[in-house]
Amino acid sequence: MQARTPSSRVRPRSSSPDAQQERPTRRQRLIDSLPVSSGEDVVKDEKHYRTDGDCVIQVQRTLFKIHRYHLLEDSGSTVFQDLFSLPTGDVPCEGQTDSDPIIFSGDTVEQFRAFLSFVYSLPSQLQINRTSVDDIDKLVEIVPFAHKYLLQHCLRWALESIEHVLEHSAPVLSETRYSALLRASTLCESLHEGVSQRIAELIKFQWLTFIETDALRLAPALDVAESFRFKSFLGELYILALDRFSTSSDPTRAWIEGPLSGIGANHQLRIFAGHWLLAHALQNFFSVPLMGKHLPTCPVSSSCRQWTPVLWAQVYQGFRRECLLMNKPREIFQALERLKSTASMIFYRHRALVPCPAGNEIFSAVVAFRTTFIDQLFALSPHTAMAG
């Protein structure tokens, strides 16, 4: 059998005229890969197709004709500056005609319209204190667009406007809007950590408040908190769910048509186990008496060692009796917070410079109780999957 020579594996170069053409540039390959709708499908935007514009942009199936200056004026972004400075060679420059627009891939018409409403607004219209609940949808659309193209001035304005609306209006928003706002704040956390974290905390507080008053449902919030891995927020929601489950007139129907309807399987598992975990955590909390070992090392006057143990013993025993009579899990955590406040008054009054170590022990025990309980709920997660 004749051995195959190495040359037989080499594909001969085509001599056709098409093959002799120059390889497409990176820019041309990117343009060719974008989905382009047929001319019959493309429509002009009613508001932002400006006859005096100098740049035609296609977003999805909509054409916009705007002024290029507005894409270049944000000094924090080089994306559009690089776009318009790329050499085109013999290829006509894009964006000059409707038949050859600049195509924005991955963006939505709503996002681009919201961005244009920002750049074409008057300075007086962009004052943060003038934003209201009606602007929330527009602001939510601006954030991902400004983040994608590094439009820092626009992004900062949108985030601060969202914070202003949430802080001063406290509106009852839909679960979809709260989820979108959380997604926006999480997206920008690496660029604007402070304002993004404040937005997230405001959303979680307001969302929980409206769930408590039955203005919003519990199930969507549980799924969103799980997806974003907001452990503290999810813990608050589980405590509220435990409260409703324990006070339900028919616990067997609570999952179907009661206050816990629509909750997924993994959340149900945690709520079912939550009652036992809470009782077990309380048993451990009471089995180890607080205070005592730190008191002899108290750096303050001897009066602390004389009257504090008696007073604290009365408070601690009262707290223990109170917890044993409680039916609602949330009341137990509220009692723990009161216990911490009482400890602050006992141990830190007139001792700001050198506090008694016993007070630190109590604070640490209360924080550890809550943290351990929530961690134990999360430990059940691998045993089941998210519903749906």
C-alpha cells in the first residue's frame, strides 16, 4: 500500500477571484455576524428619528437618527470614541444612511430610548430631586445600557435618582420592578459600591415591609432573595414565613391557598425544618448561662460586680419565661433584640470608656443565635433543587 505523502493532506489554494479577496477585518466580521432585519421590518422611531441628526443607529427593529455628539460627550467612556475612530478603509462609514446604520446588538429599544431621554433633557430636568416614582421604569432601563457602554456620568445620575425615589417616596412597586432594581444595583456594585448597596438595602427593607402588610406576596421575594444570595434578606423572609405558618388556622392548606401559597419546594423544606431548628437553638441558648466568667475581670468599679448580677439575672429569667410562652417565631427574635437593648443599658451606662466585658458577651451571643439559625436553614439547600 502506498504511503500518503504529507503534501496530499494540504488543501490546494483556490484560484478563483473570490478567494483572492482580502480577508475581512475584525470590524467587518463583527458587523456581518449581527442580526439585520429586512428593510420591511425596520421602522423609524417616532420621537428620536431627528431630521437634523448625523448618526443612524438601529436597535432591534427600530431606527434612530441622533446627534453623534451625545454619544461622545461622556468623558468617562471610550467605547463610542473608539467606535467612531476605527478606520474603515474603502468601506463607506456606517451610520450615514438608513440602509447602512450602526447596529447595537444586545440592547433593547426601551433601553436606548431611556438613554436618549437623558441626553436630550435640559439640565433643569435632570435634577435628582425632581425624579419621581413615574421615572422608575426609565431609570431601570438606563442602568444596564450606561453600565455596558461605560457611561459613568449617566450611570451615576440614574443610580442616585433611584436612591432618591426609594428614600423619599417609599412607593409600593411590583415584584418585577423590585427584582429589576436589585439586578441594577448588583450590576453596578463594583463601579459604584456605596450607592448600589444603599439602593439594595432600601429595596429589601421596603419589600419586606409591604409583604408584612400583605400588599405584596411572599413567594416572589423568596425566589429573588435566593437568586441574588441575599442571606440576611432571605433569613428575614423565612422568619416571616415561619410566623405565618405557625399562626395559620389550617397549616395543611397554607401552601395551597393560604399565606404561603406559591412557595417553591426548597423554601418549603426550610420552613418545615425551621420550627425544629428554632426550638433546638433556643434550647442551646438557655443551656449555657450568659455572664459570669467575665464579671470578675470587669475593669470598672466594684459596684458593677455588686448590683449587675442581680439585675441581669432578673432580666434573663424574664426573657426565658417570655420565650417559652411565645407562639410566633418572629416574636422570639424581637425579644432577643430587646434583651440586647436591656444589656446595653445595664452594662454600658456610665461606662463608655471601659465597658464591662459581660456586655460584649451578651451582644455576641444574640448575634450568634440569629446567624447560626439562618446558616442552618441554608445548610438544607443542597438537599433539594429550586422549584421550576
